[in-house]
Amino acid sequence: MLDERSKVTCPDGVQAPDGTIYIIYDHQRTPLGEVLMATFIEEDARAGKPVTDTVKLRQLVARLPDTPEP
């Protein structure tokens, strides 16, 4: 589970040559306009939980200007 909150949409991802998986997604496109990123490796995905120090969830990439944090 990358983000258990509601209104999480539009995931898209790539895997880098070093094996790191990058997923970018929206959270509350309206009204917050948040774009977030999660990083992990296949080992974490297979375990269904963080088992390496590669895991970083809910990394804020962008938010609409003048929008308060949720």
C-alpha cells in the first residue's frame, strides 16, 4: 500500500537501472492538487511492507499554490 488515504489516483511508475521503483500519483487532485512520489524496491513489494531503507512514501512533489496542508 503506497498511500491508504482516499482520493489517491493516477499512479504511474518506472524502475531505474539500480532496481529502485518510482511511483508518482495524485492525492486529492481537487482541492489540494497534491502530487506525491513513493520509492521502493521489489523486495519491499514482495514483502508487502518496508523491509529495506529504500522505502520512502508520500514524498511531496508539488501542491497547488496557497493550499494548506491536509
